[in-house]
Amino acid sequence: MPNVTTIICPKCHKPNLREARFCQKCGADMILNNETPSDEKRYVITKIIKEGGMGAVYEGVDQEGKVYAIKEMLDHFTDPKERDEAIKRFNAEAKLLKSLHHERIPQIYSHFIDEGRYYLTMDLVVGEDLQDIVEHEGPLGEEKVLEWAYQICDVLAYLHSKDIVYRDMKPSNVMIEAAGGVKLVDFGIAKTLDASGKQGTQIGTPGYAPPEQYQGNVKLHISDVYALGATLHFMLTGRDPTQHAPFSFPAARDVVSTITPRTSAALERALQMRPEDRFGSVVELRMALRPLAATPMSLPKLTPQPKSLSSSTAPQSPSQPAPKSPAKAGSCFLSCLKWGMLTLVLLIGLAGLAYFMPNLKDLRPSLQPPKVLNPPSPKALPTGKLQMERMEVEAVVAVDATTEMIRKELLEAFAAKVQAKYPGAKVSRNMPPSFVSAPEEVQGKGKLRYKATVEGFIQLP
């Protein structure tokens, strides 16, 4: 147990020397998973992280010094039925977590009973929950909230794909790691959908749980949509729904005027009382909030710098010479483009290559290009030239379309529009097109219409 000077008694919670085998205050066994071990791991508690009425979370280490979060079900029950229900939920949480494998869900390692107390051990999440962050920082910036919302939607979509309703989406159950990543914790009341249609337990957190959850109805994934909408509303406005009348959420823009109409409208729909009036899935909510949130890298602002010919975007010191481009590529470009355009080509190509390359095979126009009533004269076209083209395009997609589907349709619309304007021209595969503006939903009922400005290089015939 390196760097551990004291350990905590699991029974009386008093500190002891780390070498102690039994508590020096109450005599309890200091080692967990030792009475009827579930596996080869043994644990000791090193710190109390959080303790509530029904459970506690500790930091602990195993015999090899690896750090874990240790969760205990606190047995303060006087009603045997309540105790049995709590034990059932705790064991169900452990079983559920063992079946889940997602980067935003802590992995479980051990689940055991020790001297009549119920424990499970899992990854320790080092960070702060959203409830605490908002309480000491106030309303959070929209861009930061949308980034975290995308990650939360990602993990909820994973659960829903396994027919699991989380049922306890709230700020205190979302941990933000030091690096900014999201971890969803506390699966104590998550529930697998019951195909029989039986009503479940009336359970959840007032202020965040949707109306149907109070009726024991957990048949719908969109119950989590409502709770996520309430969570995001709190993050953006700082308005705690537990301190107000149930199911009363003013428009987010009415509370914080700088929130964009798009985000405010998305939350308003997510927080509808009737499930059928909300988004049909967290994927739809995610798309309404951030259509291009799946971008793995941010496109840099393109500022031509004629003096730089480096094919790498890594910063260089003034004294370090920029690496030369391959001779063949350099001679080809320099024969067609000016210095400034060459730099622009390289930057766009590097920025877009990692992101759009998987979709290049889909850029072959699958639709016949629109007929051109008055095609330009061949003499007017500089044949055999590489030329930049920027176009506004539109695409109609299904309401449940993913980010990739929307992007693909818009890029195909760009390719078709290029063909219509310049018959025989091709979109460059070496320098894929990029989005100058993010796709924006402009209309929709049953179908959604997106528009965006796309810029790319085309090879003229």
C-alpha cells in the first residue's frame, strides 16, 4: 500500500495505522472481502469520499496497491421489507455493472458481503460531480455544457441499446474527470425494460424524474430524455428544479438570455410532460443540440502563411527550418497555385483528412446529377485545373439520422451540385471537402432539412 499512512475502519470509520489487522478502536476486521471472499482481491479503506443515508463511497486499495472506489450499502433500515428491497437493488446494480463495458461507465471488480455489510468495488473516478460544479461556479457556458451533453447522450444511448433505462439522470450522478471526460455513476435504480408491461417501482429524484416515472412506468427510454433535459437546464441556468414546483421549467433563454434559441428549443421539447411530445431518443436530442458534435478534431482557422511550406501543422520554433514538401507534390502544386493558395490547400487537406477520409468512398454521387438547362461553354472552363469551390447545400434526412448520415447526405449534395455546375468535374479525393458552416436544421416534421456551406477542391475536366 504505497503512499498510504492510515486506513479507515469499515465499521466505526476511525483511522488506524496502515499495518493494523484489526481496528484499534472497535476490534473490527480491517480487511474487506476477507470473510467470504468473492475473488482473490482484498481491500482496505483509505478515505471516505461521500456518505449518505443509504450508501457510502470510499477510496481504497487492494493488496497490490491499486486504487479503487469502494461502495457500501448502509443498513440503517428498521423495516425488513425496505432492507430486502435495498439489498435487491444493490445486488442488481452490481450485476448490471458487470454486464456493461463503456468508457464512460466505471468498471466493477468485486462484489461481496463482509461481516454483514454489502460492498462492490469499481474504478475510482477522480473529479467533481456536476451538482457541485454548478453550485460553486454558477450557470455554465453553453459550449462546455453541449460538449458534456454529447458525452452523456453517448453513454445513455449505449444503455438504451441494451434496453436499460437509467432512471436517475441528475447532475450529482455525472462526474467530470480532471481531463474533462464524463463518467456516469450510481446505477442503483437503473432498470431493464419489462416486456410484460408491468409497472415498476415509483422511484427517482423529484425535480428530475419525468411524470410517468412517478406512476412506475419505465417502459420508455424517453424517460431518460426528460431527466437529461432537466439536468442540462440546471447546468445552463443554475435553476435547481428540486426547489421549484414539479415539472415547471421556464424556457432556458428566459433565465439566461445568452443561451442560443436552438439549445433553448431543444430543452423545451425534451422537457415536455407527455412522452410522445419529446424527442424519441437521446440520439435525436443530441442531434438537436450539436449536429456536428461527433467531429473528432476541430478544424483550424485557415490563415494563409506564404512563408510556411511545412506539411505538418505542429508548431515550430523560428530557428527550426520547416520540413520541405516532397518534390513531386511541390512541383505539381506550384505549377497550379500561388504560394498563398498552396498553404491553404495543405491546411485544409490535413485538417479534413483524418475526419472525412472514412466517408470518401461515399462521395461517389449515387444520385444522377441534376440536369443543367444552360451548361457553361467548355471554352469558359479552365480544363485540367484544380479549383476551390464553395457552395451552399441542403439535404433532407429522417428525424433519427445520425451525425454521420447527415454529413454524408450533405457531402453527396455538394458532389452533385459540383457536377451540375461543371459537367465532368470531380471532387478532389486528396483534399476532401470540409464544412465552412455547421449543418443547421431549418425545418422538419417526420423529416428534417439541413443546410450547410461546404468548401472543397474540384478537378475540372
